[in-house]
Amino acid sequence: MSYIPYGRQDLDADDIQAVVEVLQSDFLTQGPKTPQFEAALAAYCGAAHACAVNSATSALHIACLALGVGPGDLVWTSPVTFIASANCARYCGADVDFVDIDARTYNMSVAALAVKLAKARLAGRLPKVVIPVHLCGQPCEMEAIRALSRQYGFSVIEDASHAIGGRYQDAPIGACRFSDICVFSFHPVKIITTAEGGAALTNNAGLAARMNSLRSHGMTRDAGAMTQAPDGPWYYEQIELGYNYRMTELQSALGLSQMRRLDAFVAQRHQIARRYDALLAKLPVLLPWQHADGYSGLHLYVVRLQLEKLALSHLQVFERLRAAAIGVNVHYIPVYRQPYYRELGFEPGYCAEAESYYASAISLPMYSALSLEQQDYVVETLKNILQEPS
């Protein structure tokens, strides 16, 4: 069996042709494809505005800036996420803290959030923004989080990097029903890809305008937004300090083409997940639990080893799977364990549930083109490993 990655892109001839057509066109960047891709994203999700950028990290950054995050502010997120969910606040000069995860969903625990907010109010140090992360594609309990945001006065950015194509309370993730801004990722291992890329969606016209400005140097050619009358038709003004976070036309064309198959990609991932559930049911692993309110985008399929029933350690199981050409991974190391965050005062053990998760989690291969033969090989290999003596 050749190497099986934990995730990979699924490109067809139409995707390739879409990129080739852009290469043969007049615009490689700042042309018509990016607005078309943004319109398709907004329409699919039911949001008023979409701002496409060169990565989800960039989207998180400009989302924080648009919400006014700056030095002296505090942003909370989940510890079990990619580092960008926390770094975006640090880019703005803000402080970061972490809310422990739910033991079943692995998303931010609403109960833990409520307790932490009550303590923060007493201490006079509430967050300006909370960033719940839809880990593996499963939506967080957004209605409850929004209720807390109204009670305590913070804004909400959904980090839905794993979750495009999923639904919450029968509405598309990205509709921003219970958030100010929602962010997607289009990295090749995600549900759809633009090679690298991301987007920020919102229903607030002011936030959308600010993010559009920030992604392109803080510049405007709109005379109505300028501080003086234009010198001529060539004139532009830099209104604020922005960034070059634009998405290219090649990326947008690929994303627009991939949108055709988004629902099919997610449906195929659900078929694969159901088959994993059945094939792994009798093994000493905890299978993913799905909240009744959500339909996951299923970016990842994470099992947790029941180590008390095994002779092997977490590391030994992981290494044996990798040695068998199965590209398992661990998503993620708790962010506060990273050296950068330890320098800020965090220590291992800061979030008990996150530590428990990290000690036993393994991401099995999950992507729409995973074949039955490949999946059978993964399951049989894992089964044999879990039966090994130490």
C-alpha cells in the first residue's frame, strides 16, 4: 500500500481548466474571479459579505483588527486548535487566554466559558473577542456562546477553518447567525481548496468594508472615502495601515470551481466517517461524537486511544501507523504548550480536558477521495497494532 496521507486535495479536469483559463486571461490578480468567488461563498452560506484573502490566518488577523482588537485587549480561544487561532490576536498586540474544551465535542466548552467569564467580570478583565473553533468541522454551541457574548459584551469570531459545508441548527456554517465574523480556510487538506487561501464572512457592512481595506494595504480609490478631492483619475489614498493579503485570480478560480462539488465532498466524508464508525466499533478507541445541533464538515476524523486497555503508548501506536505508510497526525498540541506561549507564562496542564485529549488523540486519514481499499488497510493496520504486546 502506497502512502496514505491524513488529508489531501481532490482536483478534477474542470478545476485545472479553470486555473488555465485565468493564466490565459488578462488578469492574474485583482480581476473578476475573486469577486465571483466571494459572491459564491456568501450565497452558499447565506451571509451578506465575503472577503477572500491569501490564508485563514490573514482572515483571522483582519477580523480581529476590524473588531478593534489592539494592545491592552484580551482575546480568548480554544487551546485545541492550530496556532493561528491565538496568534491573530497577538499580531494586534492583544493578550490571549484559553477556554478548556468539552470532553465530547473537543470544541470550546460553554460551561467552562461561562465560569471563566464570571470570574473575569469579578477581576475586571473581560475578553474583547472570543474565537470558538469548529474543530474537525463540528460546529460549536454557537447559540449559547452568542447569549454569553450579549451578557458580557464581547464579539465573536467563528474559526470555521475546518467547517465549510457543515451546518448548525440547519443553517450553513458561515451564515453568521450567532457571530460577528466567520473564517474559512482553503488549504489543500481542507474541504475545498484554493491551494492556499481563506475568507472572512459577515453580515455587517462596516466590518466587511474594513476587512476589504485591510487586506489591500488600507488603500482606497473611492473618492467618497478620501480626505481630499482626487488629484486625477490615477489617485488613491492609504487611509490606514493595511496588508497585502489579497487572493489571486488563480486561487479564486480554483475555489469557484471547487464550490461545485462542496456538498458532494462533505457527503463523501460522511460516508467514510460512518464506515469508520462501524469498522472501529469494537476496538479500544473512542469514536467521534456528533452533537445533534450540527452537521459536521468532517475535515478530520479523530479517534482517542483507550490507553488503559492497551499495552502500547500513544506514541508507539502513532509511530507504528506511520511506519505502515499511514500518515496519521495529532490535531492539535494545546497552543499554550508552544514555547512562544510558555514564554508568556502558560504551562502544560493549563487546561485539563485539552491535556487529556492531547494524550490520546490520533487523526486517521479523511478525505473525499479515500478509497475503500485504503480505508480497510487503515482499519486493519490499526486493529493489528492495538492487539500488539508492549
